[in-house]
Amino acid sequence: MSDDPPSFGTQPPPPRPVSLIIAVATVLIVGLTLRIPTISLAPLVPTMMEDTGHGETFLSLLTSIPLVLTLLAAPVAPPLANRFGRGRVVSIALVAIAAGMALRSTPGDAPLLLGTGLLGFSIAILTVLVPSIINAERTEIRSRLTGTYSMSLSLGPALALGLTIPLREATGLSWRGTLLVWALCTVIAAALWLVYIRIPHVAAASGAHRGRAASASGGERRAEAVLSDANVWFLALFLGVTSLTFYTTSAWLPAVFVLDGMPAQAAGGFTSLISIVAIPFGLIAPIAIRRGLSRFIAPAAPLLAVLGLVLLLMMGAAGALPITILLGISQGLCLGASYDQIVKFGRSPAHTASVSAVTSAVGVALAAIGPFAFGLGLETAGSSVVSVIGLAVIVVVQSLIGLRTSKL
């Protein structure tokens, strides 16, 4: 007998407009909450170095700690949701993110690191559970919610990178106060979530499962089944290469442009364009897939990034605009395809959470390896050619993987 909660066999009545608006708004703001707390650090690093006296190595921990904690949190998120109910776990995670941001803004190195750890662990829990939230929704709105979520993962970095410094200058706050202002996004997400889970069919789907023993044993069987499923690992690799490409280009594309003679500020501006361009395509991809383009988008989207990397080899900084546009379109489509495939593949919200745990862990691992490998190639070869070719080859492999995942 399945250990998933009942009520997924029959679809509830069509959603009312208000319920749909609440669902879309909740997924959007929750998605922003997964990116803004960590990405908003980047523009403030020079000020933080001056104020704290710490160098790049110490401050890099503030972005690497959340990534490492994802590897620890991903396996425990599904069992927690199974035992205590997805609604309760998500609520606690949102409160913990806000608390972590507040603690991080308290003077002192210990609160800075502890707050970063708390918000990083909570973000990881939430990252695993969002696809299961979408999977529990009505079939007819899943693609809309998946597109909204994918879009938010590009919109979050764009907002954090573009508005953090203007926010600091407009308010006159210190870097700690500026980071704390962004906690308002998490507070709004928590408020929306509390409204969302009061919708009757959401409340039924988000409740605790039938007893701790059944949930624990069922969770163990589900985890074993997911880990032994080759299709799950293909889904994980597709999402993982999407993450690897994003973090690698974010870290090193400005340097490649600068090495080719572009001013640093312009190089950073062009690189941030990737996330901006990705926003609408993250929204479009799941809707297009559900309308019959599933066999096309997953294999083709990575090839746009390959074309961008080929232009980078051929034109260098002179081709910055078409390069970043192609990378942005590819990023948005790959994100949308990745999460749509995970939501569609999940047989239930609990199964989707287990699949998401694997894909999140693999995604973080590859995201961490990508910038290091690119930098190593850059330093060893003395130019970006080897690194760019290596990244292009990996993305071609992603396209081949997309041929498999698009048929699931």
C-alpha cells in the first residue's frame, strides 16, 4: 500500500481565479527567497571586506556554505515532509530563512557564519520540496506554476544583483542593514504560504502522513526506489549541467571578457544580462512542453548555449551581446525543462520530493565543480580556449541527455 496521502487520485474542481493567483504568487515569492539571500551578498563584498577586515577566502564561505549544506539537507527533506507534513516543514523553513538573515545581520563573525548556515540549510530544504508542492497541485495549472518557479530562479539573481546597491544608497543602511531588508521577501513568502495552505485541496495535500512508523518505512522504500532508478539520475544530470553552466559563466565570463580587453564594469553588465534574458524563457518552457514541444525543448535548449560558447571562441568580447543572449535563452529554457521534467516524472508529491532531493544534490555538486574546473583550465592553459571548449563539450552531453529525459 502506498504511504502517500490520499486525495490525489481525483482532481478537485477547477481552480477559482483567486486560488490560482494565490498559488502563482506563492510559488513566485518562495522562488525568489531561494536565491536573493545568497546572491545579494555579491555586490556588497567590497564593503564587507573593508568593514570586517576579512579577505576573499573568508567571505567566499558565505556563498559556499549554503551549497555544501544542500548536500546535507537534500536527503533529510523528504523524510521530514513525510513525517511532519509538507505544509508544516515549509512553514518552518521559511521562518528559519528569515531568522538566519536576521542573525547574519548581527555584528560579529559568529552570528554571520551561524546565520548563513541556518538560512543555507533552510533554503536547501525548501529547494527540495518546491517541486513536490507543484506536483500536488491540479494538473491543469502545474505547467504554469513550474514556469513561474523557473522564472523566479532567474528573476531572483537579477533583482539581488541589480537592486542591492541602489537599496543601500537609498536607505543609507550599512551592508548588514541592507541584507536584512531583503528578509522582507521571505516574510512575504511566509505570509503567502500560510494563506495558500488554507486552500482546501492544498491543506489536504500538505498535511502529515498516516503515522510515523508508516511514513518512515515508506520513506525508506521510496528513497531506495529513487536511487536505483536510472531515469532519476538522467534528470539529475540534466539539471546539474544547467546549474554548472550558470555558476561557471557567472563566475568566469566577466574575466574572459576582461582578458579580451573589455572594461570590468561592462563585462559584469553583460554577464548579468544572462539572468535577465532567462526570465521569460523559464516561464515559457514548461507551458510549451505541455503543449507538445517536450521532445524538442530539452535536447535543443543546451545547443543554444553551445552556439554562444562557439561565438565566444570566435569573436571574444566583441560578440558579448549575442553570446549572453544565447546563454540567457538557453539558461531559461533549461531551467524550465528541468523542473517540468521533475514535476511530470513524480508519481506523487512524496515521490517528487525524493526525486528532487537527488537532483538538487547532484545539481549542487556539479555547480561547485564547474567554476573550479574552468578556473583550473584557465590558469593551466593561460587562455580561456581550453576551458570554453570543455564547457561546450559538457553542454553537448546535456543535449544528448535531454533526448532521454524528454521522453520520460
